[in-house]
Amino acid sequence: MQDSTLMYVSVSRVIPAYRWRVIRLLTKVWEFPSYIPTVKEVQVIHKTHNKIKTKWKIQVDNIPISWTEEEILALGENKIYFKALEGDLSEFKGEWKFQDCEDGTKVTVEVSLNVGIPIIKDFAESYIKKLITKNFESILMALERRLISLKYKQGNSDKIAGFGIIGHPYNLKHLETSFKMLNPDFKMPSLEFISRLFHISPSFKLYDIKKFKSKTGKEINGCFIIATFIPDMIEKDIWAIFSKVVKACKIAEKHGMGVVTLGGFTSIIAERIAYEISSEVDIAVTSGNTFTAAMVIDGVLKAASLLNLDISTSKITIIGGTGDIGSACGRVLAEKARELIITGRTKANLNRLKAELSRKRKARIIATTNNKQAVKNADIVIAAASATSAILNVDWFKPGAIICDVGYPKNISYAPVTRQDILIFSGGLAKSPTSLSLPIDLGLPAEDTTYGCFAEGIILALEKKYENYSSGRGNITPEKIEEIRELGNKHGFEVSDFYWGHRRIDDSIIEQIKK
């Protein structure tokens, strides 16, 4: 029975590590100030094989609390007992408990305390209880991060394997569709309410991907993680969205994935603030842009072949040409085309890329900020801009043009296209040897089709190539594109069939365009 004069705190967390690892780290209390923000000082006064006397100083919400305690290791009971001998609190004692579970070790700390200050007793007790709770939550979170970080630094492939995929809804309508797939009876509340609620929701793991099978027969596991934002939120608070993506990566770490791939706008956020997500986490992080670029190029070359278009005499325009995917495609296609037009938002970036491409490539290179002029006479258009809404009009393209839309969301509206004289398709998609079978709609046209960025993470995991494969901006080389294409082919990934929305573009449509 609990003592009515005492306050009680209980905090627990499942830490993805063996029990003995958790206990070993938890008993090295002198290391706590180096990695636990609330712990400012721990001094070991005396130590034996199962007892340790320590002096503590913590600080939570700018309130310092100090005490001296004795800890008793009762490992036969899977417990550690502690009790303050003196300090700021009149009574402070508790126990750590460790329980094996499927995902690691459930660690629980139970504390009883008494502040013992008259006059302000009611306020002080309630307030100090909150501070002590925060302190133990901080300790458990830091222990988890420390153990995960050590695991990744050791690089043990028995403990680190598989892939994480991070995605997000592309607008509120897409979010509503996803909700209804999970619950057909769901009624959408007001957009203002759901938008704000979704914004403050933490990133989370949606789905475990079991036994993804390569063409080689190799099987791996993965998980799909939702970063809780839509692209329109980025301009309002980009650092808050960056934090959501980092936390999504840490979820992949907690589940022991070998590599995490950044879908949709999650990779673009780091580009915009010029700060690498990989510097915040231990897991290998890839944008997936190298394999996406490979699939864009393969799709364009396949389309040109179907329409009997000679690439060597063609004029190619890349909308968003200074972006990571756009510039990667430019480096390859400038070796093949007669003329290459690149567009972008800033002249400085355009001029830099133009100078790079002009030095080494055979095509005539033109740089412009005018998208309409750039596409008007193009034989092939690759739309790779990072835009939250459509930026190109189908009326701008010349008859017989090939348009590959790589955007997420699309650079060109999914509204029905009335023109029968152009080939327009979703680019950067790959046929997959195994369906991901995700429980929500991700805008993919077929079960055997996935995004190139998703595929890259899976390919790297199948190869146990746990590295920041596609990172930064403008670093993708033709050689790297060829490397990831070959690895993809090895495992059964290849350019997808042509789709616009969920409509497959068949031979009859191709023949109509030829006319």
C-alpha cells in the first residue's frame, strides 16, 4: 500500500538492446553527464562489487537538484535499488527493473519522494514530481540513443539489417484518402483541425515490410515510416519539419535497419537548409535520388525508342535542372542530346551547372528561368522541380513531345489530358521484384511498381551497402548512376511500364501519338 505522505513516479521504456547491455550502461553513472542533458554531475564516492555510493547534481527546467545516494545491484532479481542518503529532497528512493521482451528490454524506474518544504508544499511537490519524471524520461531516452549509436558504430551486420522507407502525404486530400483506407468509416474533420493536429503529431512507424524477396532469392525485412507533414507546411517552419524527418530516421534506427531512404520532400528539406540529416543520426541515410535518376533516364530512352526519336538529334529540357535529380539526368543526357536546356529558380545555380556541363558534354547547353519558353520546342521534357503544385501546362508542349514528370507531387496536373499527340508519363518509377503491399495509397499506379527512391534503399540493404549513398546536392555522377542501375537489375528492379496517374499507357496510345 502506498504511503500518502509520499509522491510516486513511474517511467518505463522499451530499449532495443539485450538486458545485460542496458544494465552495464546504466551502472556506468559517471558517464551520464557526457550524454544525458539533465545530468550535470555524478561523482563516485565508493564502489564495491554490488554497491556504489554516488553524489548527483541534475538540472531540469533551470532547477538544480542535488543528493548523495547508495545503489544496490540485485541482478538476481533483475533490479537495481537506490536511496538518497542526503540532499535537497527529504526522501528519495526507488528501483530500476529490467524485463526481457520481444523488442529488447523493458526498463522501468519506480520512485517515491517527498520534498518536505512547508508553506509552498502543495506547489513544490507537484512541480518537483514533474521535474523528476522529466529527468528519468531523459535518462531512458539517452540510454536508448547511446546503445543504438554504439550498435551502429560497431557495424555488426547481425544486429543491423534491412531498410527503412520514410514517406509523407503530399496534401490533405491524400491524407484523407489514407485515413479512409485504414478506416473506411472515417469522417474527415475540418481541414484546419486535422492540419494542425497532424503537424504536432510525431513521426511514426506505419508498417513492417516482411520478407522482401530479390530476384536472386535473397530476403530482407524493412519498415515504412510516416513523417507527419505535407509539403505546404515546409515554408511555415522548415526546421520543425527537419526535426520530424530526423525523428523518422531514428525510428528506423530503433528497429535496427541498415539504411533509411528519404521519400518525397524529406530529402529536399535538408537541401534547402544546407544541413545533412546524416549528421544527426547513426544509420546510413540515402535520398534515393541516384536510382531515381537512373529510372528517369531509362524511361526517357525507352520512350524515345518507342516513338522512333533519335536522341542524338533531340532537344531535351530539364525543369528543375539544378536540383539533385535534374542535374544528375543532365550530366548523362548532355552526352547524348544535340541541345540541353536546364531551368531553375536562381541564375547563380543555373550558371554554375551550365559551366560544368559545357566543359565536358557534347550538347549545346542553355540555362533559363523561363519554364514555358524552355519546353515550347523540346522533343523531351523532364519535369524534376520541387514544387508543391503543378507548374507546367500541357498546352505548352509541341506535338510528338515526350514528357517525363518526376515530381512528387506532380509538376503537371493529374487532370485528364485531352491531347492525344504527346506522351506524358510518371517518371522515376521502377518495377519491383516484390510488392511492398503498403496499407495506404502512395500514388503508385500498380502493385509491382515503386518509387525509385524507395527502391534504392532496398537495393542498398540487399547488398548490405550501408552508406550515405545519395547525399547532398549535385553530387550524383554518371558512374554512380550506372553502378546503382546494375545493382538494381541484379535484384530485379527495372524501369516501370508507362503510367499517367493510374492509367497504363499501352501500345495503342503510343501508336496514336506516332500519327
